[in-house]
Amino acid sequence: MLAMTVSGLTVFYAFRFAMYMAFGPTHETFQTFVGSVPTTLALIVALVIVTFTMTDLSAVESTHQLRMRATRDSLTGLLNRGEFKARATARLASSGARHAIVFADLDHFKAINDTHGHAAGDAALATFASACQQTLTGDEIVGRMGGEEFALLLPTSEPEEARARVERVSEAYARLAKAASIPSTTVSYGIAIVAETDDLAQALRRADAAMYRAKRAGRDQAVVDGTH
């Protein structure tokens, strides 16, 4: 609408210029079609259209910002816990293929906060999120579950493929942290292949339990749940 208004004004003033050259500003024809009164009316109409268009754009932008705040984690830009669960549930319900759920937890994260401060901890979290975004494709869903915990939904039923994907995330995380001189740590992962009888909550619990087994086994590794 805004573009049409600008185009309309352009055409109007081109026509006005042509009438000016053909008849002069005092001619009755000029005054009737493009004189001060028609020009004023045209400008008023254009102003009204522009005002309503800008108001509408502002409302759309406000709605978008509200949705972003409602669905995104403010620190990392990833999906928040609620939105991750909603999207992952919808994906599992609509897809006939099996998926892998991954629970990721940054190792010794408290030590980063205690040693370097909470700003460094926030930077580590944001860097891990960037590693996920750079490494994973549009088929994966990733969100921050809270604290230093993250969850991923991967479109694969092969444990080793899921393991390879999260290893690439860890490699990207280390590389990005080193490049930015940000304190980083290793990451422990728990992987669970979503069974046909699983719902998301069950798969997340199995992935979470596998992640804790990775912690107990020495951290910095991915453990696959044995019940898939």
C-alpha cells in the first residue's frame, strides 16, 4: 500500500508538471485537475494512507517482538523450554520417521561462574548456542531447557549418527570459544532414540538419565540410552 501511494503521488506530480507546461498555472483546466485544491486533497489522502500503513507495520513489529520474547531464550536466542517442547511434540506427532532426543549439559559450569564471573558464564552459554546454530541444520530443533542444559531433536534413528552430530557441536563450541577468548568447558550429552511408544516427556527423561551417566563416566562424552 505504501509503495502504491508513493507511485500514485509520482504519477500525480508528473501529470501536474505536464499540465503546467501545457496550460500554465493560471489556466482553468490546470486549476480544476491539478491545482491547489486537488493537490491538497491528494496529499491528505497520501498522508492518511502512510499513517495507517506505519501504524499497521508498528503493530506487526510489536506482535513479532512479543512472540520472540514469549518463545525465545533471551540470553542465547534459542527456543525456550516451553517452545522447544511444543515444537518437538508437533514434529514427533506429524513425522512418521523416528528421531533422537539429546540432552546436553556444560561440564563444570559452576566453576566458570565462580572463577571468571557470571558474565563469562553467560558468554559460554551464548557461545554454545551459536555452535548449535552454526552446526545443526534446519531439520533439527534446539532449545535451552534452563541453566546450562540444552535439548536437541535430531531427525535420525541411528545412535552413532546422533553422536557424530553432537561431537561436531562440541568441536564448534571449542573453536568459537577459543576465537573469542571466552572461558569454555566440555559438554556431556545423553542420547535417546524416540521409540514409537514414547512421548516427548519419556524420551527427554531417558536422554537426561543418559546424560547423567556421561557425567559419572568422566564427562566430555555422549552416552546413548540403552532402551531404544
